[in-house]
Amino acid sequence: VLPSPDGPAPSVSITEIRQYLRAQDIPFHDGYSCLHTPSLFTGDRGDQPLSASAPFTLFIDKTTGSFLCTATLAEGTWQDFQANVELRHRGVTPIPPASSEEMEEEMRQAREDARCIWERALPLWELLDEKEIKETKALFGISMVTDATLKRFGVRYLRAARSLVFPWFSPQDATLKGLKLVRVEKRGSTITYVEETLPRFDSYRNLFGLPLIGRRDTELVLTGWELDALALHQAAGVASLALPRGASCLPPTLLPYLEQFKRITLWLGEDLRSWEAAKLFARKLSLKRCSLVRPGNLQPRPLEALNQGLNVTKILRSALLASHKSIVSFRQLREEVYGELVNTEQVSGVKWARFPELNKLLKGHRRGELTIFTGPTGSGKTTFISEYALDLCMQGVCTLWGSFEINNVRLAKIMLTQFAGRRLEDQLELYDEWADRFEELPLYFMTFHGQQSIKTVIDTMQHAVYMYDITHVVVDNLQFMMGHEHLSVDR
């Protein structure tokens, strides 16, 4: 849930951040999406000025002012940063902002569970039966991935759960922080990959492959899936990382780890949603250093390219620059136009699974479009739209709800009931099971209720888009948000 509007973190501009750092004699230099400074939490203590010769391991996000020290993993808001600078002036050792005890306990438990699973999992080549190894590799589509590659990335196999295990090592001291388990489910001819993470999805921030990145690496390929990172390293020998939640979001806390790269190629997948996500992420990472691999028949996802024997290096070389001048010719658009013609189904947006008739009318959820639902009071607008949004959310569309008419607890109850497809008040013993599954959806609620100033609402939406890569916003409803005294003005 986003910060409460009663006291949201005050927004800060990049100019204010720079002015503050200069006023406090803190040396800094400009990065792509962060400012780099020496850390308050390492080395010399007390009221000594920060030395410009110290390593610049503290990164301040240019959009939000949040900071992360990659040496100590201390992180916090811009206000936390200022408070620590004040402490330092008084000769007090700055203390990293602590997360809640509940969070600490949850992370500790997750680490413990991850360690138990990790110890039970085996490297694939240590399975005794050659036939089992072949079948497992074929099941995950990694027959072409060598044992050396799996060993380099530390991938293991958990026999009991028939899952591949991808480790999350702390960049600070290489201890195990968590895991991702991936298993295959077959339904007829369709194959789906089911992922589970320790800790939970929202706390799982593993840039898979990070410990293998050298300090001197300046070029990187960013992928949406761990197996794609393996394929890229094997086929093209490039530094490659996988995002923790694929193409659905790039958490800002990961940006500091990507600052060292002068060139980043985004190759997130083979559908148009990955392409849209790549364009969104390129804006976060700074357009001038990003290139994008456009999905197409001859440019599938990296693992598929390896399996088909395509020239991966050649595909990487053909990546399109993300930054563009204000005028383009058709020659530059030609490839994209072809992509739209080839993928007509995908261009029409994310289809609703529960509302086939609606797909005929709206062609699916397309970004940048506004849809207005009207109807008399009590006609079921909220009930319908909560199911309409839930349908998309279950397909990975990051959704932000602004419910100004009914409170979030009631709305969440409606959505959880629709998600479970049953009356949970009659089966309370099932509540935790369904609530756990519901919690993993990319769904966020604004905490406003009743009339609000438009500026506050827009600021909150912009914050959500940056932090959580929201691609679908629901406002329910306009009248309540505007209040009744605004009816005469041009809304």
C-alpha cells in the first residue's frame, strides 16, 4: 500500500538535492539515474568532512531522493539521509534506518528457509541418472545450456518439488539472502512456468547474476528471466543480469547496481508487453545509454534464440537505441511497423480472460487509453470494475486503485472474494491460503477517501508509476474525488 496521503514523504527535486549536498560539503558526481557520494556509514566517523578520495558507494535516486549504500546495504528516504548528515555534524555515528521488527523477523525466517532448501537442492549434473538429467533439462528447455554455465551461475535442482533453484547472494558478503524456485506446469500443449520466491515477491530484489559482474564491466544485457541470462552468457559471453519480477517492474532500489554500466541492452522477452516494459525501464535507466531488442520471429527471447541456433551476438548488435531525436523517417519506423503487423493480436492489448465480449469492444487493455464507465448508483459499476481490473492484474498488469467512494478494506474484501471465486465468510479456514495468493498480485491501493486535491492525487499516481511501474490506474469515482462544490468549474 502506498504511503498514507496524510503524511506522504515530501517530494524533493534534483536541484534541491544538489544544493543540499553542496551546502553540506558532500562531494558528489552525476550518474545516470542516481547521484554518487561517499557513504556516511563507512570509514571515517564523526564530524570529519567526507573525503572525495573515499569510494563513492552511496547512491541517491534523482527522482525520489531515496538512498542506498552498496557497501553496507543501508537504505532510506531523503529525510533519513538528511537526519544522518545532521547526526554526523554532531559527531555521532550515523545509524542506518531500521526496518520494522516484523520485517526483520520475516527476512530472517526467509533466509533460514532458503538455506534449508538450498542445502537439499543438488547441482543438476550430480543427479545419478543420466536419463533424469536429460528429461529435466528438456522439461525446462535448457538442453543446450551446458553444465559449466549452470555451475557458474550456481543453479541447482530440487528433486522433491521438481523445481530449478536460483540463488540470491548478498552483494555485500556473498551470504545466501533468498531463492527463486521455478517449476513447469503442463496443460495440454501449453507450458507455464510457476515461480515462488523466498522472501515474498515484494521483498525479493535479486538481480540474478550480480556476483559474477566485474568492476570493469561497462556493458550489460538486462533480461526478464534467469534462464535468459544463462543463455546470453553462454551464447555471447556478455555480462547479463535477470530482473527479479521479469518485465512487470524494475524496482528503483536496484538502480544503484546498474550505475557502473555505460551501455545497457534490454532484452526482456518475445512479446509486445516486454517491448513496452523495456521502453518504460529505459526511461528510468536514462535513455542515452539504453538499447532495446525488438521482439519478432527472428528475435525471440535469448533462451529460445540459443535453442534455435540463432546468432545471439548479431541480434544484440541490431538492438535499437532508446534515445531518439524529435524527427524520424519511415526507414527508422519500418521495423516497428512490421512488428505491429506481425503481432496484431498483441498490439490490441492485454485481453480479459473473463470478459470475451468486452475484448470485442475495447480490444483489450492498451496503455495510454482512458475508458469511462457510467451508470446509475447501485448498478454495479464498482463490483464490475473490481473484477475487470483483477482480471488484468492476474495477468501481470501492475494496477493502482484509487477508491474515493468505498474504503480500501471493503474493496479488498470484494476483490479477494472475486479472486477466490467463493464466499470466504463461510470458509474462514481457507482465508490465509487465498490471502497469501492474493498478496502476490501486483496490486496497490491509494489511501485517499472522499474529496481530494487533484495535485495530491496526480503526485501520488506519478510516484506509484515510478516506484511500482504501474500501467493501469482505476479511479472510482470522479464525482467523489472532485467533491460536489467543483461541479461548476471546468473539470
